[in-house]
Amino acid sequence: MNAPLTDDLLQQLRADGLPRIASQLGVAPAQVDEAAAAALPLLLGAMGRNARDPRGADALYGALAHDHRGLDPGNVLGTVLGGGMDGTGILRHVLGRREPLAAQTLGAIGGLGQDRASMLLRMLAPVVMAYLARRVFTPADAAGRETPAPTPQGLAGALDREEREMRSREGFGGGLLSMLDRDDDGDVDLQDFVRGGGAAPLDVQTAEMRSPRPLL
């Protein structure tokens, strides 16, 4: 399957996951499909931008290896929908204080509204982490265009290529990536996640980002 990461994961979710999410949110499946098509590149892009900094790449890679390696994305979604885990910590680290704005903007897509869009992001974040871990550590079990090298640098490179692919497309995904550009320099990078314009970056993808392993 020759598909970018976003397309590959979205196709997997469309088989069963998105209808289940729609039922949980109490909205039509088409609404969730449209919103997820924008939310996935947003999440992958935010992770990729944090990984541009070597510390962020090391932390993301460590989180994938320590807490998400070997997990099936579909099973993770089932655990999330059952209330066993959510992506609150992940969102806090990859989006920082931009999370409410991301949810507000995403909520306009498909008419979900901000609250449901925030719930959707919390549902999808652990699934994205499990998916990335599978792509990095068990590529034989994953489809897709490329297999990231199992190193922090390989992961960062794959996420960077994914963001450039999503930005090249018309649609909501690239627009949401641009929305996160806090410092108005035309490029969303680690500086966009600096507290109050100061020198200290947000603590992206540290141990707090790690979600408890679900009971599968």
C-alpha cells in the first residue's frame, strides 16, 4: 500500500473505528470521518514538529518504545472507547496551550463543535501513538509507503516528510497545521511551543506523555 501515514491510518480506522467513535460521540459517521481526516495530520504534524528538536525526537521515540510498542491500534481504540485510557497527557505535550484552539477549529469541521472535537482528539491521540510504534518497531505488521528507521532520527525524518505531504494538499489538514504556527514565522517549529515567548520550551513528550498500557 503506497500511502502516507495519515492515509494509511485513516483507511484502517474507516473499517470499524470511526463508526464506533461516531456512536460514542452521538454524531453521524460522515461527520467523524471528515473531522478525523483533519485531526490525524494535525496530531502527526504536531508530533513531528516537536521531534525536530533532538530532545523531542528522543522523548517521542522513548515514549513509543516504552509504552506503546507492541500495541494494536484497534485494540487501543477499544480501550479508549471503554474508558480505560485517553490522550489527555499526549495532547498536553504535543499541542500545549494550542489545544483549545485546535479543538475549536476542528469542531467547525463536520459540525462537531469544540467539546466533541476535543473528545475526538483525546480518542485519536493514543491510537496515533500505537500506530507510530507499530510502524517503527514491527513494520512487518504495518502497511504503508515507508518504514521509519528505528531510531529517533528516523522517526523525526518520517514525520517531517508526512507533514510536508499534508501541507502540499488542499483541505483542512494542512490548514490546521498552519493554524498552529504561533510565532508567525511561516514555519511551525519548537519555537511555537515556547511558554510566553520565553526561552524555555514546553516539556514535549516526556514521561508524563506516556499512557498506561491498556488491558487487551
